[in-house]
Amino acid sequence: MTPDMLKPVTNLVTWSATYSVGIKLIDDQHKELFNLVNDMYNHVNNDDEEAERAYFQSVIKQVVDYVKKHFATEEIIMKRTKYKGYAEHKKEHDAFILSVLDIIKKFDEGKRFPLISLTHFIKDWILTHIAIMDKQYFERLRKVASRKPKRKLSVTQAAIACC
């Protein structure tokens, strides 16, 4: 048994209603990112740079795939609901993308970028972004989203793709 196998699985971030924007599609995507951050946190191995580099190569692809899907979803919803804060929100998304691209560039150049730094960068960004920026456009969504039983709001992937 390796020391990694003895390491307990822990969460760096825990989903709670505080982070919910009230739209299942968006909340599910946010939960996916929370899970990814926790997975990254549990793969940190400061003693084994090669293991971290190997894991980084696989996880950064997941981060990029997630960002493409999630940011596109949010931006389409904001455009379709004519959210006035769209330009500012998009700038936040673009700044995050540039930061991730810079991290990838440094990694590709062989510079040491500890996995724990990437993990905390993403954690800090999502917690503030979801709690502040995403909550702002939720108010607009609440006015235009269809109502479901028990007064839940619904915006589906199909609704986004349709128009």
C-alpha cells in the first residue's frame, strides 16, 4: 500500500445552498467544478513533482473542458435574457481563461507550478465568482425562467440550444 492510499479523502470546498443560483442546470455545473477542485486537492503530493505533473496534464484538460461548457452556458443565458451585466460578467470569465492559459504556458515551459496553487486559485475564484457575480444575474433569470412545480426555476440545456 502506498502512502497516497492511506491519505484520507477530504474536501477543500463543500457545496451548500449559499452557492445555489436556483437554476438546476447551472447549479449542477457548479457542483461539477466543486468536485473537480476536491479531486485536485486530494491529488496534491508536494513530495512527488512527477506525480503532480502527470496529474496536472490530465486535470487541466478537464478544467478547460468544463470552462468551455459552463461559461458558454452562462453567457448564452445572459444574452438571451438580455442581462445588462453581461459585458462585465464576460470580462470575469475571460480573465479566468487568461489566467488558466498562463498556468498552462508555465507548465508547458517546464516551470514548477504546484498543484496546490492551481487548486486554491480555482477554489478562490469559483467561491467569489459564484457568490457574487452569478448571484447578480440570477435575479434576471428569476424573472424570465419558466416556473416548475414547487416554484422551482428551470432553464434546461435544450432551452439554451433551441434559439
